[in-house]
Amino acid sequence: MKRILHSPLLRAKPLASFAACLCMAVAILLPCFQLSGADEKVFESNAGYISLNALTYDMGLELHWDALLGRIDLIRSGKWLTLFLDSQIVLGTSGRVDYLEKKIAGKNGEIHLPLEVLRSLYRELSLPGEMWTFRESAQREMRLTNLAPENKKEDPKITPPATPMKGINLIVLDAGHGGSDPGVVGYQGAYESTLVLDVTKRVENKLKGLSCRVELTRKGNETVSLIKRSEMANGFLAAGHKGIFVSIHANGSLDARARGYETYFLSPRASDAEARRVAALENGSLAADIPQNDEGALDAIFSNMLVEEHRWESVMLSEGIQKALKKEIGRQSPDRGVRKANFSVIRYTYMPSVLVEIGFITNPDEAKLLATADYREKIANGIAEGIRNFLTAAETGR
């Protein structure tokens, strides 16, 4: 069940309790506060952050909170913005996905937003004629005015789209590389392809109790091209299934100090240079058979995937897996967050798709962890739990 304003169910966790109190405060204050088109609102940061409590009050926002996914929906005049606790992802009514430099943080029972999130808020939630000033310091501020003509008609009441689609009955697990492509060769000669196949099979075992068909793109050390993996996944869909695609990889870097786990969703524009590097590393394997002669058609498919619901669901799935991994291995490996990049293996799958990098096998300490069955079991627990939470949210409409 989705937890919204006035809900008494937000007691399970401190931040959930905070959200409930915040929601009730907003409900009380909302009738007393209206931000007219002629008003100017000044937002000042505290060490680069602004309080969600203050922002919600000042703008007259309706707030929805989902404790399972750590999802925050801010709604104003029929438009919405979705954020995730301990994440850098922002989603809006326009369908745009923004990637923040800083994470949305919870501290001392209160949620704090990076000042930069106000750019997304302004784009999605500002009213015609409204003026916003972003002030980071006395010497640094920016003023924006919404010059759109005022719509005299009342905005329709809308709700952010349901997290994922209902009726998912297929999970496709993709163990990266294999056969003639070992992937990254790490510390003491560890092969990425061998490591991720073991983790993928562990995830498969943990999902067997679900009422979903679970398929693997490879079950042994065979060579499977990137496009073939997508074709296999889409072929399962053709059998009348609704599915999700999870590709599992291990990372590598010339910097032996690099370590941590991260989850990616598809985007033509990478989060940063590091995300571009990882995508180039994974796309370089067995990519020669990817079609190059029909770029217009591929661009159309790619654009459709980005603007339709699969992108939202891919973000939700990414967030769920990353959060569950943090619960399992967060004390042993750093959380590198949810990122976006242009990965070939998930570019051509017609379903919510993510790519998980479980750690750096080029880091001696992390490679030693990944070499142990206990640690790989924890990783599999995290990925499986993230998938289960996503499916639960799908069926309950949370």
C-alpha cells in the first residue's frame, strides 16, 4: 500500500516517522499558505543543502513517502517530482532524469536536499510568473523567473505513476562475458566471467520460490554476444511475459584503489566520466555484431525506451537493488550509488533493465572478498532482495 499524507503507517523507521509528522504538518499548514505567481521565493543553503521540511512548507507541497524504496514524491498543482533517499537520482513530470552531484541525505531525523535539486524543482513545479532565487552564499546567487503564460484552467489532479508495472512474471538474469571473453582479469588472475556466473546462479536459486519464470542468458562458460543476450531476453517476452532484465558484472580499473558496488540504468548521457569508462569497458566485449547500419531505427527505439515507463521502472529497480546491496555489504564495500550510462547489453532489451557492478576485482582487498563464497552469497542476497522488493512494489502499487 502506498503511504501518503495522513497515513498512520509510517512508524517502522525513524525517517518514516519523520515523514509522517512532516506530512501532517503540511496538511495543517497547506490551507494557510499559497505562493502566488507574483511572489519571489529565496532559497538559501546550509553547507550546500536545504531542509525538505522548510521547502515543503514554503512551497505548499504535498508529500508522499514510500519507506520500502526510500522514495519521496513532491506534488504541486498537478505536477510532481520524485527523489530517493541516499540517492542522486531525480525524476520529474516531464520525464526527464536528473543526476545530482550530491546525494539526498537523512540526518538527525530530517531529510536534506542538495541545493542543486532546486533546478529540477523549478523546472517541474514552478508556477507561471513565479520568481525563484537560489542563494549559496552572499556572493553567489541565481534568479529565475517562469515566463510561461498562466493557465486559467484548473490543473487536473494527478498522481506520480505507479512504481513498476503489475503482472511481472519473468526475470532474466545475465551473467556478463563468458567463453572467449573473460571480462576483466583481476587480482591474482581472477576472471570476471567466472565470478559473475557464480553470483548469477546464486541469485537464480534465491528467486525460485517466486511465481516468476527465471531465465539465464548463459548457464556455463559459453560465448554469448551482447546482441544475442538482448534477443534472448526479448524472445522470452514474446512468449507473453512481462519481465525485467538484470545484468551482473564485476568492475575493473587501472587504479588499484578503486572499489565499491554500483547499479546502472540506461541513458544516452552518462552520469560522469567514470560511468562513461565503465560503459566503454563493458560495451567493448563482443560488440562487433551490434548493428551499425540502421542508426535511425535504433535511435528511435532508444528514444522510446527513455521516454516511456521502462525508464522509470529501471530507475526504481536500480534503486531497490542498490539499497539492498548496501544492507548486505555496505560495511565491507563502499556504496558508489545508482548511475546512468549507455550500456549495449541493456540498450536493446524491451523491458526494465539494469546493470549491476558488484565490486572491483582489480582491488586486492575487494578481490579477496569476492573470492569467498560467503561474500558472493551476501551479494546474491542483496540483488535478490532488491528484485523482490521491486516486484512487491509492482503488485501493491506502492
